[in-house]
Amino acid sequence: MIPLADSNITKRALASALRELMQEMPFEKITVSHICDKCDMNRKSFYYHFRDKYDLVNWIFDTEFITLLKSPPTDKWSFFEITSKYFYENRAFYRKALQIKGQNSFSEHLREFMYPLIQSRIAEIIGQNEVPQLCVDFMADGLICTTERWLMDKNCMPPEKFLNTVKPVIEAIAADIYHETEC
């Protein structure tokens, strides 16, 4: 069995190779062989760690994003600030990752990953432990779609401006929807 430290070194090497290849060619043209050749590994090593190249993209996000979330939020907006800065700094990679369509797409993975986080943040914003499912669906879909559009815009505004634009709207809509469904 491969020790954890060696496993992470291998995964990071594969991730680095994929990031480089995504700068050079469209994701759909990248093969596992390309990734392995780029970091001088064999396909068996790749498949020991990942199911496919989609799984590797998702691992990159999970690993980097979980590291960001290790510091507890200082206020109800720090989660969104950290997230926005992270995506902005890595927008070249995520622009390409968001273009991946179909089964195992990064966009679907992002939704699954972010949904519970958004649910807990909405609860903080409106000051309630339980948030009606309708509120969570509406806000999660809206926030994720808006983030995707923001990142995909060729004139992607800095994260501070993005947040200053959406903050008042998010707070007002979250409160209104909650009060509407509370009846």
C-alpha cells in the first residue's frame, strides 16, 4: 500500500500536469495518457488514485477548497469573500473546468459540494437554524449560476466588486423568501 504522503505527492503531480495541459488544450481532448506522460507516470498510477480525469478535476477543487475552509468564518460574509477570491485567483482553471459538460462535470460537482455550505450560510444570514428547502434551492442555484457567469465573463470583475454588487441582493432576497414561506 502507498503511504499517505506518497499518495498526496502523486495526486499533486497529476493535478499539476492536468492544470498545465488545460492551459494548452481543451479539456475534452486531454486523455489520461497525456496527463501521465506530462508527469512521467504510468496509467496504473493514475487509476490507483482517480477514476478518470473528471475525478481529478473534482479532487483539485475539493483539496484546495477544503484547505480554504479550515479557518472558521469571522462573519456571515467571510465564506463568500474567501470563495470569491479563490475562484478569481484560479479563474483560468475554473473557466475551463466549468465548460466540462455531461456526467461527472465539474459544474455538477460544484453544486453538490456547495449546496450544504450555502444552506448553512443562508441560515446565518436570516438568523434561523432551519431554512425551507425552497429558499435553499433558489439561493443555491442563483448564487452558483451567478458565480459561474461571473467567472466566465471575459471581463471578470475583481472579487470585491462582485461581492459588493451581489451582497445587498442576496440579503434582501433571502429574507423575503424566508418570510414568504414562513406563513
